[in-house]
Amino acid sequence: MVTPSKEEILAKALALYMQDMYKSGMEDVPTPEEEELKEENYFERARLELMASPEIRGWQEEVEDLERQASVLEEVVVSADTMKKLLEASRDLELTENLLKEAKRKEKEKRGQAEEKIKELEKQLETTREEAKKKPALKIRILQNFKEGIQYFRKGDVLETHNIDWALAKIDQKLAERVGVEVPVKVLPEVPARVEAPKVREDRIRVLTDRFISVLSRNQITIRPEYRARLRDELPTILQAATLEEQLRLTEQLAMEIVNEYKAKVEVARRIREVVPTAPPTVKEIPPEWKKTEAGWLLPNGRFLPFGREREEIERAEVIPEPKLKPPAANLWRWLYDTFKIGEVEFWDEREGKHVKGFRSLKDVERAFYALPKEEQETLIAQYRAYMPPFKYPDMETFLKVKHNMTMDDLTKLSNEEKIEMWNEYWAET
């Protein structure tokens, strides 16, 4: 038995410690001190292992090797389970695709059967009309006004009909009488037999309308009433096409015409709005009392001026004296926008048909305010407070300490959503 040195025992204890930390799933573990290793009994374990015979140490190394092989086998088993799930999902996907193909095939067969049924019914209707023309006709004169179904019959009208039974029934009811050939004749239109045909035309119109809307939506075009009216005007011409594919092609062509017209209008509007930008003012032109911040300038009257609007503000100040600030509205965000234009963006207004400047909601102003540096936020809030009644809490630090037993450092550790909630609660309390 060989007595190991202190350096060997310390190195072995450190290796045992790191090995245990790795097995427990911990990474980036700091190197422990010698005292910590002794307290955790790693120092004694290392000494015993080093003092063991070579046979025992070889056996321990063999056990560790077997443990590593077992962990590899566990990973392989997990991978096999994952592969099994992937194969099952692949088979389910293939089955779903087959069912979808079968459904499309059946739908195509039904559509073909419906079209054949329509042709058959049209042939039956034409045959019925031809047979009606071959039947003998009977001329009658109406003696009294009467209504039958949706048809009005007026006194004095002379009709010719192939429905002999109907004409004889009216004669028996003293509503009509037979007339000779020499009397001028008004031919009664034959009412075709009512045949319940499938609503193929309505379904076809619905399919074409869906394709029309999908093309416009794919090109990010808002579906307006005038676009639908244009489709309704073109539907009779589109439905004259022989096949469904041709009708869909004509519908897509109409939708793309609307898309191209819309894009042309947008391009013209964009060119009209283009102006030559003015050169930014030099450093010498900027008044020395302006305070530069990360996002713009803080003017002496407390207003915030974003970068890019310096020349406009300088020219305006030379002509118009700076107005005094009016008391703010009850809502802080509205006051910030009306006074400093914080949160102002340029966006496309569908109703106006042009780009406008403004804010979509007060949430935009709120987000823009919290994007400013902290010192600018405090300056704006202090200016807002000057117009408000005395506050219950003089500042945010007092509010946090009294209400939540927190400090300003604790506030900085919160998430953005929690900070917003905390500030909203502070303003509501004050």
C-alpha cells in the first residue's frame, strides 16, 4: 500500500467533486476550496481510493466505464422511442393525405354527376316543350277576371292553350268560352313542368367568389363593396365559360386587374408625397440652451423635440413665440402626445387613402415614453405633476417604500410589464 501525497489527494478529491456535480446535471461549477472538499468528505474518499490496491482501483475504473456505457445505452433507447413516434406520425400523415385525396376525388365525381344531371334535365325540358307543341290547341275567351297561381287572366283576353282539360274546366266554371279562328289570338305561354334541379349555379358562384376573395387577400387588398359589385357585374360573362377551370381563370384575372389598379394608385400617391428633404441644421444653428439626449432635444420650456425636426422648430420659433403650456388632460398619455408628439408615427389610413401622422392607440404613446431615457421620463413626469393637485406620494421612491416595501433598485429588477403595472398603480394612487 502506497501513501499518497497531499497534492495527489487534493487532485483526486477535486476530480470526485466535479464528477458528482456533472452526474447531478450541474454545469459551470466553480472550483471548491480545500476546506469545502474536507467538509463534504471528498478529501477522505480520495485518500482511501488512492491508498487502495491497484486491483481495487482497476475494478473501480471498470465500474465507472460500465456506468458510462449504461448512460450511452439510455440515450440510444430514448432515441429509439423518438424514432418510433416519428414513424407513427409519418404513417398518420400518409393516411391523412390519402383520405384527403379520396375526398377530392369524390367531390370531383359529384360535381361531374351534377353537371350531367343538369344536361339531362335540360334535354327533358326541351322534349316536353316539343311534345306540347304537337298537341291540339284550344282557343278560349276570358269572361271574368280571375287569378290562378301567379297568372292573372283579364276579361276579354283570347288565349290559345294545349292544356285541353284546363280550358274545358274554365268553360264549365263560366269563366271562359270557346271562340273561332277568326278572332285575334293571344298565345298563352306554356308553363314548363317544375323540375327540382340541384343548386349548381349557386354553388358555382360561391366557389368563384371564394377564389376572388382569396386572390385579393393574398395580395393584402381589403375586400371593399365596390370590388364585390364589380365581380357581380362580371359573373354572367364568367359563367358563360364551358369549364370550371376556365371560369376560375377568368375570376383570378379579374382579381389581378383590381390588384394592379390598387398598386398603381398607391405608387402614384407615394410619388406625390415625395419631397426633397431639407438639410439638417448645423451645430452652430442649434440654440445653446437646448439639452441633447439620446433620442432628441429637451427644450428650455420642457418640450421634447425628436431628431430630424430641429430646422422646423428653429424656423417656427423665429416667427411664432413659444406658447405657454396649458394644463394637461386627466390622461397622462394623451397629454404627452398632444404636447410633445411622443408616440407619433406615420401609417397608411385606408379610409383617407393616404399616409397620415398620429397614433393608433395610447399604448403606442406609453411604449414610446418608456423607450426614453430615465432622466427624460422624470423631467416629463415632473412637468405633468406641476398641473395636478398635491400627490398622495411625493415620488415613486416613497410610493414603493410605503406601499410595497421596495426600493428603486428592486423596481429595476422587474420585467417591463411589471414596471408598467407598478407605474400605473403609482399614478392611480397619486
